[in-house]
Amino acid sequence: MSGTLFLVQVLNGLQLGVLLFLIAAGLTLVFGVMDFINLAHGVQYMLGAYLAVAFYGIVGNFLAALVLALLAALGFGLLLEFLVFRHLYERDHLDQVIATFGIILFLNHAVRVIWGAAPLTLPVPEFFTGTVVLMDGQLYPVWRLVIIASGVVIAAGLYGLVSFTRIGMLVRAGATNARMVSALGVNIERLFMVVFGFGTMLAAFAGIMIAPIISVEPGMGDNILILAFVVIVIGGIGSIRGAFVAALLIGLVDTLGRSFSIDILRLIMGPSPARMVGPAIASMLIYVLMAIVLYIRPAGLFPTRGG
Amino acid sequence: MPEPVLRLEGLRKNFGSLVVTDDVTLDVMPGEMHAIIGPNGAGKTTLINQISGLIVPDEGRILFAGADVTALPPEARALRGLSRSFQISSILPGFAVLENVALAVQARDGSSLRFFGRAADEAALNAPAMAALEQAGIADRAHVRAGELSHGEKRALELAIALAMKPTVLLLDEPMAGIGREETELQVELLLRLKGQLTMILVEHDMAAVFALADRISVLIRGRVLITGMPDKVRADPQVVAAYLGEQIE
Amino acid sequence: MTGALLAAEGGVRALRPTRDVVLATLMFLVFALLPLFASLAAKQYLLDIGARMMVFAVAAVALDLLVGYAGLISFGHAAFVGLGAYAVGILSAHGIDDALISLPVAIAVSMLFAWLTGIVCLRTKGAYFIMITLAFGQMVYFIATSLAPYGGDNGLTVAARNTIAGWPLLKSDRAFYYFTLLCLLATYLFCRVLVVSRFGRVLRGTKENATRMATIGFDTRRFQLVAYVIAGGLGGFSGFLLANLTEFVSPAYMSWQQSGELIVMVILGGVGTLDGAIIGSAAYLIAEEWLSGFTENWKVIFGPILVLVVLFARGGLIGLASRLWRRSGHA
């Protein structure tokens, strides 16, 4: 196990973590403020990627495609909010789960109908193609570093927004006690729309940023959604800080676990059983982590709702 | 000198920086009707919640019949004989009135890990439940869906559930809350009849009821016990009058 | 009088007892007569669909126990089905294919998993619970995909249906169909009895008002754990049947999409009725058959239908039927 390989995987872990944060942030806010379980958040991530590919095909420029896709995703998200979600805020979690599950089914297959089932690609923007040299001549793609950087910037911005602005304060208050905020005269519907819109854009942004690296295909949001859920559950529903910490933790544990599980296991068992058991253990790791955290702290690491 | 059946030692509870229970030490003697009064926000309900086990105190101990129950969950305390009614009626609205009470009986009647047999038909559970309903005065509503009861009837059901648990100590959290004059009188009569049969802790705002029922009164102000004593002594204490009863002149 | 009848099923959108018995009898009668109809109409594939309906119905009934009666919204139920199926598959791969071994193992494995994960899950409430069950389901799914010797992602073919005490009694599709029917009947009756028992009453009470139940003297978490383990075991039972029906096991059996579909089946029929779970399974599979006749991407149509059901058809198909029945003048 070389130091450079370790560094590469740490960076990959951070990149995954940052991606998870972008998705989890919106999810945890919507959940915290509106008590709304939005399973459809993953397809909004997917939609961002598809829209970016579509717009790129028209305008040929990544930045333009990014902006257009964000706007389109926001528009679509708000449409969904208006048509469906708005009517579910007062309903119980079961109804929310089923309805948003229905939206997942719809969008995963609608995307298939419109764009076909074959995976699509988006080229890395010109300026950021290529690689950077880490230590020992190990190359690392620039774009992955861009993703990490943008994620950190957004995290900082979000944290600042939530902690130091008036609307941020309303969001935090809403996450602790939405009814009270409403009773204090705040237009809670508009607050919900703002929170929801923001969350949608974050998810879409994540999808757009990751599109150049992975294949854009139907159902790409499903597995990452589950990871995002693990993140917000560990971090504490409604907490941006919790989402950030948990996202990086999960990103690192999952990536490093997958890369080095076989090597680590080889220290205790022979190479053959290690190779068999390794991948299985690696995929279990984050769930075991989640189980441990929830066993000790059933409301996550940074719970927002009163004690 | 009899031992107190319930003893609170140095209880402290903070919510964030708000001190809700501030070093409360209190003894409740067996068979007495001990009232806890205090202005709104004094921390009475939080105190009751700590006694019944729904809230864990930050510091201090709770001794029930000599045993330290501070770490025990509510169900364990209930099974030891500590029963409570809720200020805001906490019943099972979808169940029949009789079943609400029968469940309280069931908790004490052997194992509930029985997967066969219709629980609703068990005479061994229904008979004591009926008796409790009669004590509380709503036996005629036994087969009505609990959610359809009037407010006063729900308070009576609360009491029936608490009584069906055959408690040693009964915590009554504002039983007169929101019910009319007539029903209040009925409740007071019922509680008078129960006096001596069990120990009761009564949290109440209705001063007439308190003075009609209480053997001793503790006054809670801002989370602290200002004074504990016989009703006449408490009534006359200048500190109490100033801090609390003065506002209550009707 | 009617108040008393309804109240006896505390807190649950239950049908009146006699109507309930009629509905259940009808359902099972239809299933019992289906093979006859299938051979008369020369549509043998109906036998397969019918069997699938019943296999999933076993899992759905167990899930309704959790969701509708215990108030535990488990989004990882497919994990139990998958574990049961894999028990059959793995044992078969090692030459053990007698149901007398496979069935108990399938149920035991899923119950064990339910117990271990239930201990953790039940420490959480509400939305946390939903997500943690989802995550545990995923965990099992990923373990299954990484089991290279047992097919990994591609799954594993089961050599043949389980024998019973050495006899290949399940080989014929018809025989297997009736076997499955008996299993569903047994599951249904067991759950029916369970929900009105002492245990069932505690569960229903906890769903209604957990704080009240605790202050009465019930260790609610313990009862919920037992319910979770029972439901898990029944899920494993369903998995055993599934593996035998398709003679194939795959990680897809435990995907979270599959868990979602199980919840959909429960909701579609009517949550908290047990009958609804069976009706919902049938309805879902019928919808799948019918809609996929129009397009391969039938879920594009089904997704919005689901949303509409949630928004407008509370109580699922049974609720709908109840309302229509009442509106047409019957009490």
C-alpha cells in the first residue's frame, strides 16, 4: 500500500463526500424544515445530469449548459412542489414515502423514454481537462479537484447563509419548530419554497458536476440517494453541519474501505479468503458505521430538534 | 416516623440554558394527598414527567418505596405502582373506552406475549376495567369509541386508566383542566373518596379543589420549592401570597 | 352497536367483522379456483401470475402487520424476502434441497437478521426508522451482489424446486400453486389471530399512543421488536416460496426498489386491513401485466397513478370500495 495510492483514494473519498454533501444538504433541510421525506431527491440529481447533457448538445458550452440545466431543474422542482409535494406536507410519512416513490418510478422511466436507456456522457469543460501531478508522479484528474473545491465553497457559503442571514435564521428556526415560525407570522409557504428550491438546485448541481466522470443513465440517483439518507441520519436531520461532517466521513470510509479492505483483511487472513470476503465487508462498512452511530445517538451526531 | 413513599432529592433539569427544575427536594408520605401548586411556567409538568420517567433529570435522585428509580423507564415505574394521568388527555382514541382501561389491567395480568385468543373478550381483564370505569363514573360509556368522548369524559377515562393500574402512588397532572364547575365537583368528590386508599400527588391550578383535597401543599416557583406544609400554613405564608396566591384571588 | 363492532378493532380502518370474513373467503376462493379457470381458458400463464401474487402477498401481509398495525414503516422488508430466497439458493448450491431443511433455515436466517437490525432500528423513531431500515436493506443487497461464488450480481439458478422429505411434491406447477395457497392462508390466519390477541392489542395501542402505553406499564420497544422479528420471519417464508417459484435467486429480490414495491402493494390494497395486502399484491401484479402490454416503461404510467392514489384514494382499494358501498345506500 503506497502513500500515493492512499492519497489518491483519500482525494476520491473527499470527492464522493463532497458530492454526498451537496445532495444531503438539500435533503436534510427539506426534511428538517418541512418534515417531508423526499425520496424523489435522487431523481433530481439525475435530472440535473440529463438536462446538462441535453443543453450541452444545444449550446456546446459547459458553463452555459450548467446554468441552463440548473434553471431548468429548479423550474421542474418547483413545478413538482406545486403539483404534488405541497399537498403532502400535512400527510404522514408513509404517504410521503409512497408518493415520492411514485415520482422516482415516473422519472426514472420518463428519462428512459426521452433519452433512451443507453448511458450518456458529458465532456469535462476545456479549462479543467487534464491531470495534476501529486507526489511520486501520480496523476490526478483536475476535474475531481474542481468538484472537491466547489463542494467546499458551497458548503462554506451555505453555512454562512444559514448562520448569518435572516433567511438562514428562519430556516434554522423552521428546522427546530416549523409551527412556531409560522405562528410568528412568517410566510411559511414561501419559506418552504425557498428551502425546496435551494435543495433541488444543490442536487442538480451535484448531478451536473459528476456527469463528466460517470455515465449518465436512468436510475443513477437511486444508490446515491440511499447514501445521502445514511448521511443525514448520521449527521442529524436538519443539520447542515451534521450533513457536512457525515458526508465526508461516509465518503472517506466507503472509498477507503473499498480500496483497502482486501489489503487490510490480508493482515489477518490469507489472500484468497480476503479477496472473497473483502468486497462484501467493504460494502457493509458504512451501514455498520450508521448502526453504531445510531445505537449511541439515535438522533444523529448533531440533532436539531429539541433534546 | 413512617418512611416517605416518594422522595425527590436534589432534582435538577435544564433545557439548554433554561433551568426548569432547580434543586427540588420533596418527600411524599404514604396515604397523603400532596398538592403541588405554582404559577404557569413554574415547572410543575416537567417535575411530574421526571417522577413518572418521561424525562430524565440532569442531577438528583428519585426514590420510590425506598428504591432508587431514577434510571428506570416509565413502564418499569408503572409496574412498581406509580401511575399517572396526563394534563392533556392521553388516551387511545381509536379503541373502545373499556379497552383503554383493559389494557392498563393487561399490563399487570401476566404476559402480553400471547399471540392467540381475543384479548377484547377476556373477562379477567374486562371486569376490573369495568370496575375502574364505575369508580370514575363513566361505566355507561364503556363501549363507545374513546375518541368520541366529551372533554370531561376523557378526563374521567384518564382517571379510570390510572386507577386500573392499582397504583401505590397516583400522579394527577391538572385533572380539573378545562372541565366545568359541575364536573369539577364530581372529580373532587371522587378524589375525596380515594383519599387514604392510596397516595396522590395533585398538580392543580384550581385552588378551591386544592384546598378541599390537599393534606399538604408544596409551592413551586421558577423550578424551586418555596415551601411545603399544611394548607392553612401555606395559605398564610407571606412569601407564597406575594409570589403566587396574590394573583389567584377570585 | 356498530360503534362497538368498529371499536373492537381499535385504531384501525377495519371492516365490520362479517363483511371482512366474506371478503377474505371470496379472495381465497378466487385463488383456489384460478387453476381451474386457467386450464379451461387455456391460459396457463395465469397459474404463474397467480402464484406470484400469492408469494408476494405473504410478504405484503407481514409488512402490513408492521406498517398498518404496529405503525413501523419498514422500507427494508425485501431484505427478509431476499434472505429467505438466498437460503434456499445457497443450500441448493451445496446439494441440500429438502424443504424440511430449507424452510426452517430461510425463516431462521431472516428472523435473526430482523432481530439484530431491529435492535438498532427500534432505537430510532419516525423518519429515522424508515431510513435506517432502508439502509439495512441496502446492506444486504450489496452483500448479495458481492457473493461471487453464488452468482453475485447475476444471481443464482436453483437446480430444482425443494423436495418435501425427499418427495418432489412441488415439481408440478399446479401442486406448487396449491402449496403456496396453503402457505398464504396459514400466514393470513396467523396474522388475523395475532392482531386481536393480547400481543396485537399492545402493538395497536403503541401505534396509537406510545407514551400512554409506556406509562401503563408496557415495554413498547420489546413488543415492537417481537413484531419486527415475526414480520421478518414471514418475509423469509415468502422468500422461500419465491426461490421455489422462479427457481432462481437474485440480489434484485432485496433491492430497495423491491421494498418500495412491497409497501406499494400494502397501500394499494388498503393499509391496516391484512386483506388489503393480498388485494394490493394482486392489483400491483395485474397492473404490471396490463400496463407493460402498452409499453416497456410501464412505470411511467404507474408512478403518477401511485401519486394519485396517495393524494385522492386514502385507504386504497378497500377504502374506495367501502366508500362506494356506503354511498350506494348500504350502511
